[in-house]
Amino acid sequence: MTARGTWKAMERSIGTDHGGRRIPVTGVDREGRDAEDGAGLFDFQAKYGQRQPSYLRAWLDGIRATARARGRVGVMIWKARWAPLREAVVLVAYEDWVALH
């Protein structure tokens, strides 16, 4: 699969996994969205091949293991030191996110 096909396939899977669709690049209705869910709640933008900070992955893996042992879903919330809490980022492993939906 080519790199182009790979990111398109990921966008398509994200749409399908959420009962929605991939938004084709037509220049009209995409508006920065790569996919949408079928319930009309979420617009998704997917990033493929970008580096992920190893410390974020380690923190997420840690809380996932702890939560899984308790029959729960692990969620990691990260915010920049001086940023307000409302600007924090919520990280959930994709398989956990899909299972919740």
C-alpha cells in the first residue's frame, strides 16, 4: 500500500468505526475534517506518521493497565504548565474509544 493509500485507509476506517464516513477532498465540504461519525457528534482529523512523544505514550499505557485491572477505561489528560485546564488534551487509546462508541 502506498503512503497515500495508507492515510486514506486510516481516515476511511475512522469514519466506518464510528458509523460515519471519510470526507473526500473536494475543496467544498471538508473544512479540515478527515472523517465524521454517524451520530453527528464528532468531526475527526487524523494524523498519520507523526511522531508521538514517548512520555505521553508511557503515561497512557500506564493508566490503561491500571484501569484495565479494575474493569475501567484509562484516560490520560495532559495540559501545558501555564495553560488553563479548559485547554487540556484528553488522550484515550483508539481501541478503547471505539469500544465506548
